[in-house]
Amino acid sequence: MNEELLKLEPKEVWKNFVELTKIPRPSKKEAQIIKFMENWAEERGLEHLTDEIGNVIVKKPATKGY
């Protein structure tokens, strides 16, 4: 199935989605996915925060002129 997803557009979105599907995240054991999302935001220089229950919030400024 992942190979089929990688054929979809926009490719970058589906590539990221496939990476997310590879990370185990059973209920109450979300540490790996939280770290993945924090790293993803940091690698792109995006502001992010993780709240006390593990929600990761990523903020991206609007494109200039929009």
C-alpha cells in the first residue's frame, strides 16, 4: 500500500504520511510519534509546542502576500 501512496500528489505530503504510518503509536504510548513530529518541525525551522497531554502543535507563518 505504501508504494501506491507514494504515487499520489503532492508527493511531499504523501511521503510524510507514509513515514508517519511506520511509527508505532498505541494508546498511552505515543512518545515515538511525538518525537517524530517535534523533530519534523525543528528540521523545518517551524515553531512548535507539545502540551501536557502530548498534542504537538506546529505553527507555520503564512506565505508573504497571503
